[in-house]
Amino acid sequence: MDWPVSVALAQSVPELPTGTDWSYEMKLDGHRMIMWRTDDGVRLQARSGRDVTAAWGDLALAGHHLPAGTVLDGEAVITTEGGRISFEAAQARAASSPTRAHRLAARRPAHYIAFDALQLPSGDARLRPYSERRAALLNLLAELPAPTPIQAVSATTGRDTALTWYNTLHNQGIEGIVAKRTTSPYRAGRTGAWLKIRHADTIEATVAGYTGTARQPRALAVRLPDGRIALSQRLTTALATRIAPRLVPQSGRVYTQGGDAYTPVSGEIVVEVAAGTTRHAVVTVVRLR
């Protein structure tokens, strides 16, 4: 497997799927991370593909107990004194210099919550079904010496249990639930095999622009209450059809703070969006106002 690896992503849905071929995992509020245990040591990869080993040295050290040839997908999280998972603490660590990260780790060590095994010492595991990868992950982590900051994410095949987690654990930093089809391989990008629901606030936002074409907008750039411009997830066909006639494009290309390019528009179009309560990381357009 070549570095960096492209990660699988979950599609946002309004409710969890039903059926016997789904497993439900807690979605934690941390930093997505791929842990590579190579013959030479441990490397940590961000979702973007960057090497972030220096900022998470405590996790890299723990990763040396994994057998060489292991590649895991998971979330780096940091908890506060009260036991709540803190995205702000994880963000501070990720943005730190190696020296400051070392000081932060001494005060608040990180945990790595693994939710998938992309590669095992026996070889690439991505084409194996989720149920097999999950079992292999649990077996692998059971061999680590205790105590270890590398743990498996909590998962259940009971939809009612998953909904109880969703409804009762939000204040502890559980931001949602990810449903994964048990027969599915690990595929990069967004597929229908991984679906997620997350706690969200519904807010009004003005449209700053769009991606795609004015006749067939793919996503909207919206101005959030804090002044930031964020790109929404892909519009539904129905919303795109309703919004397209109101888009008056301006010349040029503009970029969000995250580096996403969009075509600016004139006039004021107000939409209602759902954005993550802990941070506006995912924006879904709910309706045109």
C-alpha cells in the first residue's frame, strides 16, 4: 500500500438505515488519522495526506506495539478533565509545533480510536468485507500491551442501541453515528456503504456562490453566522432545481478559507442549513428560504 492512502468518507443522511446488514459506530469529535506501522517505525497521516507524526508523538510511540505491516484508520481524540472528548484540544494539538505538542501531550495525552484495518501483516485488507476487517481489528488490538491509548471504536449491530448512543452521549463528545454495511469493502471517497447522522443546529445563511454550473449547481458556498464561507455538501436534485433560477453569477473565482473554489453570485439568497454544533465542519442545505 502506497503512502498516502485515500480515505473512505460517510454520506450524511437524515436517519440511520435499517436492516440486518448494518453495523453502527460512534462518531467521535477528533482528528481523522491513518496509523502506519512500517518496518522502520510509525507514521501518522491526516485525512488530507499530510504527515502529522510530529504533532502526535504519543500515539506514534504507542503504535510501535502494532505488528509491522499494519495500517489502521481511526480518530485521534483528546479528553478533558471531565472525560469529555474535546475537538478544541485536538485542534490545538494538530496545529502545534513538535515542542509545544510534546508539552500538550504531557498534560493531555491523546487516544487513537481505530475503526478500520486497511492493511494487516498478511496483506491489503481493503477488499475484505467490513465484518471481517472489524473482527481482524479487534483481534489485533487485543494483543496490545495494557494500558494502551489505541482502542477500537464502540460498535453495535442494534439500531436502537445506536440511537440511544446518539441521543444520550452528545455532551460527552459523541457527535453522531456512522452506519457501515457489513458486506462492504473499504473504498475511498463517499459511497452508500458508509452513512452518518450527526447532531446539528439549523441556521440561516446567505449564499455567496456555487460550484458546478449556474444551471446545475453542485454545492453552495454559504456565509455562516461567524462570517466564514463554507462549502455545502452536494445539493439534492430538488434543491438544485429550485435554487438555480436565482443564481446570478459574477465574474472570477473565489476561495473559501478551506481552499475550495467557487463562482460568486450577486443578490441575497437565504437558505437554511444544518451545520455541526461543535464546529461548522459539514454544512448541508436543508431548504431555500
